[in-house]
Amino acid sequence: MAEAKPAKKRRRPGRPKSALREEIFNLPNILTMGRVAAIPLVMWQMELSDPCAAGGQWLALRAAFWATTLFAVASITDFLDGWLARNLNLQSAFGKFLDPLADKLLVLACLVELVHLGRTPAWMAILLLSREVAITGLRAIAADEGFDVPSDRWGKWKTALQMVGLVGLLIHFELHTDFIVLSGTVDYHKVGALMLTLSMVFSVGSAAGYLGNFFGQAFKRRTAKVAA
């Protein structure tokens, strides 16, 4: 009697490795991954921007310059990767996951380091970060329910003011400036602290907008299901 041959395992259908590789390692996602890779470099230079840690005022100024430059370049890639993904039709699930995560990690790292350096109060950092975590969770729930909670003007202003505020706090020192609206000796720490405080106001406003949008859409969907 012939022995029965073991049944061949069926391969689960899936995308080819080459397609998956192209989806992950496309240009927008590479820029996003570069933003994540820049985070430890930014924190390292921020740590050296303390004159005591750097070993002198000049070395601290140089470290502050590099920390600010790296942060600014990383922030620019935040806008650039989204623009490239839309215009080159390179949007992917991986990119949609990694892009907001990279933004949150960059801001989180800078705020934690600023608190460590004594340049911003811990309560402000906790409030801003709590808002980011809450909105990220809200968007995840919305995506699971099948709808989107888009950003509004409050959120865009919050992001812009937050980035400007962080740049000011990264520069930190009083420097002589002659650039368009800024002329003379500018205390960048005070400018950064003001912008970050304003961003906190817009942060609360945008959070209220997100909550209203979320519960409004959730109520409409629930009502439509009951009516059906």
C-alpha cells in the first residue's frame, strides 16, 4: 500500500518582497527615517550647548548652532516627505504610521532635554506631550472606526509656533542679530519661551477642535447604523 504524501503547505497570499521593500524604502520614508536618526544627534548637541558640559561659552554656542541646524533640517523633512509622498504617489501604510511617530519623537526628545537643561518648566512639557498622546490615540480610534480626524487651523498654528519656540530655546543665548524683523541683541531664550507658551494656547484650542470633530463624526456614524 502506497504511503500517502504529506499535503503541501499553501503559501499565504502576499505582496512580493520587492514590492514591500519599495513601499518601505521609498524617498519619503527614507527622509522620515532620517528624521528619527537625527534625534540622538540633536540631543547630544543640546547637551553640549550647556557651557559647563561643553567646557566654555564658545563651544556651547557651536553646539547650540548644530543642535538648531539639525532640528531645523529634521523639521523641514517633515513637510518635504509628505509633499513628495503626495506628488510622487508614494503614500504607504508604513509612511502614514512612521511620519507622525517621528514628529512626536523629535518634539518629545527636545522637550525632555530642555527640561533637563532647565530651559522650560516640566509642567509645560507634560501638558504639550499629554496633548500629543491624547490626539494620537484619538486618531487611532477614529481610523479603527473607519473615519479620519483631519488637522485644523489651530493645529497648524500650534505646530508652527511650537517649532519656532523650540528653535529659540535651542539657540538659547543672547546674540546680536540683523535679520529683517530682528535687529540688535536678541534674547532667543525669551523669544522661544514666548512662542512655546503661545503654542500651548493653540494646542488646547486644536485639542478641543479634534474632540468636537471626533465625537461629531462618531455620533453621525452611530445614528446612521441605528437608522439602517
